[in-house]
Amino acid sequence: MSLGSCSTISVSLSSRAKFLPSSLSSSVKGSSSVRFSNKNVACGVKVHASSKEANNNQTLLNITFEPFEEVKKELLHIPTTLHASLARQNYHDHCEAALNAQINVEYNISYVYHAMYAFFDRDNVALMGLAKFFKESSMEERHHAEMMMEYQNKRGGRVRLQTMLRPFSEFDDAEKSDALNAMELTLSLERLNNEKLLNLHSIANEKNDVQLVDFIESEFLVGQVEDIKKISEYVAQLRRMGNGHGVWHFDQMLLNGGVAAC
């Protein structure tokens, strides 16, 4: 439609009322039409009510949106104290405490793996593939802890770090290789970590925290099962090798990213 002419468009309100908000449709009830005219307007459109409803002009042109009742109730729940979280919503204290406990688990496992890295990196042990593997494992567990800390803050919780236990520094064993001893301990830690994650998942389910459930499932549980399978295979392979050249061969495989040494 060209705005250069002075044409007028009449729109029947009876056929358009169903598309209007309830507050607006009630204000124009009984009106026969609304005229859209571009007269004396350079590039705009004016809205006029019919003569019978001239008093409704102000109502039509000044539409006010009032807050919903639900929003009013939410406003009452927004904290006003200085140190209270504004983002916290439907986040139970038990979920917050359980997540802090899991953060501590992740850091403790990372600490143990770091001790294993230091052991295999010694000059008189010199299994550099295992040293690399445990260093990367330590960093991965620490990354998991940091992810949980970020999530805790995102939900309006408080991160409360706990004391970590000092790990072993020696992994020699009289009956099996140090590599097998360390890998069996790794498998035990990964299985324990899985149990802790499932417990956290159970608490989130109990408190109907769908968001925390999704976070645990999407970020941790699948990878945890895969890690347990991988470490189980390493334990099985090391048990076949005994304590000798096979351990060196296995170490070279880890050092070369899964490629067996020739």
C-alpha cells in the first residue's frame, strides 16, 4: 500500500477482537470500526476510534501491561540482604552440601593421581608413559572439580572446600609390578567416584532438582562409565604381563597415545 495517497482503511473490530488482549478487547466492545488514515502524516499511520467510542482513544493508545500474579509472588522471594544470592532458585541445601562433598572427592582423587605422576616420573622408575597418564588424569579430575564449583556458583550456592588427605607416595609391591598396583588403585578410585556421583544424582532426584540431575548426567556419568571400562582393560593387560619387559611395552603404548611400541 502506498503511503503517498490519502486512502483510509476501515477494520471491523468484531472480527479482530479475538486477536486483542482481554483488557483491550473489553475497551473497544461495542465499537463498529477503527479507521487507519495517513492524512497529514508524512510516513506514519494514525489510529482513530469511531465517534461513538471517542472517549476510548486514550485507552487504545496508552496500553498498560501489569505484572502477572506469579511475578508479584516471585518479587517477594528476591533477597534484599547484601550477601544473599539473587540467582538461587529451587536449590535445596542438601543438593548444595552434596555437590560440595563431590568437589572434595574430585580434588582428593586428583591429589592421588598427582602423587602417582611424581612416582613414575622418578629417574629410578622412569615409566614416562604412566607418568604422563597419571598427570593427565590428575588434571582431568581437577577440571571436574572446577566445573562443579562453577555450577555451584551458577545456582547460587556457596563453594566450601574441605581438607584433602595426604596420598601415598610409594607404589611398589612385593607381588606385582608398581604399574599394576597403581592401576588397580586407579580402578578402585574410579569405581568409588562413580558411586559418589550416583549418590549425588540420587539426592538431586529426591529433591526434584531437574537441572542438577541433567548436569550430572550430561557432564559426568557417561564419561565415568567409559573411564572404568578403559582402566579395567589396563588392569587386565598388566596382569597378563607380570613384572618385566611387558610393563615397559605397556608404558610405551601409553607414552605414544595408545600406539604399541615396535
